Amino acid sequence: MTKSNIGEKVFDAFNFIFMILVILITIYPFYYVICASFSGTAELLTHRGLLFVPLNPTLGAYKMTFSYPMVPSGYKNTLFVLVFGVPINMILTIICAYVMASKDVLYKDFILAFIMFTMFFNGGMIPNFLNIRSLGLYNSLWALILPGAISVYNSIIVKTAIEGIPDSLSEAAYIDGAHQITILFRIIIPLIIPTLAVITLYYSVGHWNAWFNALLYLKDNKKLPIQAIIRAILIENDMNVTTKDVTHDGRLDRFAETIKYAIIVIGTVPILISYPFLQRYFVEGVMIGAVKG
């Protein structure tokens, strides 16, 4: 065995051990949250050091979290925003990117400048609120969908992916009698599926995590999305613990500490489930849509 082979094996072993440690350090906080969410507050508060198994395992924190009447409605509202918002986002993004990538568009430079202008300048919170109210969207879930229906950044990623497709494909289809809509949906879109999968994930995560606009544009608590509900529960739980509020039987809620961990799990696990289905597209999609050097 040569010295080079020995050195390569030592280097590979070091890399393997190092990456395992990085993975463990990365995963452990998530594992800790899961274990803490199934533990009792008293046992968790007195525990010191690492946590590998739930302490006094119980589902009490999850039961109390779902006992909030607005949690089911919050999931329903978020699902509504995802089901209707993401398709609208994708349709507008694809159309915008296709127009920006086309070479024979009239006044293309002006259109690109106008689109890019919106990335750097915004009317502000108060004008946006007045605009939402004047459009009749106030206290409607559509206020969480339509104002941010398109992202210029995502459109640029899709535009770059479209520009990577050889012009000969579109030109051949045009000679055969295909119009722009046919070229877009029959040729362009099938070739940029990885990029579109990544953009779909971006929009989905954005809708799932959104809560600030809901507080601005929704006055009916029954219309709040799940993240706004989770925020309200966390604030109420912290206030109860700080002021030493007691439950109806005269005891401080024994799940007050673990509720916040249960809420983190409830708020993140559903969107994390979607990642394995899109993982194979993620790296390829981002690289296809990367800015050319």
C-alpha cells in the first residue's frame, strides 16, 4: 500500500467522522424540541444537560395546544391560502419570466426596468393598508394572496432557466404552427420542472410562515392563519407563566413550558414533510436558475 493510498484513507475517514459530527450537531436541536414537547414541564425545568428521551412522556402539551378552538381554523385558513395562493403565484411567475426571457417583446428594456423597480421601492405599510382596504380585500384571506401574488426575485430565477433552453426548440415549434401559449406549456415548462419545483417550495414556505400581514389585514380571529394563531398562543403562554396565572384547579399549568415546544413541532413538521418530495429537484433547480457567468 502506497503512502498516497494511506493518506487518502485517513483523509476520507476524517471527513466521514467530521460530517457525522456536523449532522449530529445540526439534527440534535430538532430532536431536543421533539423530546421536550413530549415531556412534563416540571421534569423538563429540573433537567440539566442533553436530552435524549422524553421526561415523563405525555401528550398533554399537544392536547392543550389543540384544545385552542382557533388551531383547527388556523390550519384551514393556511390550507386555503396554499391551495389558491401557490397556483396563482406560479402562473403569474411563469408568465412574467417568459415575457422577460422573450427576445421579440416590444419595449422590453422599459418593461424589465419597471419590473426591477418594484424590487427596490415599496409604498410602505400605510399605503399598502389603504390600498388593500380600497380594493375591498380587508378582512379577507385574499388579502394574503393577491398583493404578493408574484415575486420578482423568483421570476428572475425562472427567466434565467428559460434562457438556458436552446432557441431552436421554440423556433422549430413556431415554424410548425405553434403559438406562444403552446410553446410555453408544451415545450418551455416541461424543460424547467426542477426550477419550478424549487419556486413552488419557496412560495409554499412563504405562505406557511406568513403571519404579519394577517395581523394587519384580518380583524376576524377566525380567519387568522396557523402561524398567527401559534404566535398568539406563545404570547398568551408566556404571559401566563410570567404572571404566575393558575388553572381552574388552583395549580400552575404543568404543560406551560412544553407547550412552546409542541407549537414549534406543529408549526414546522407539516412543511418539512414536503422537502423529501422536492429534494431531488432542489439543487438541480437552483443551479439551472442561477445567474450565468
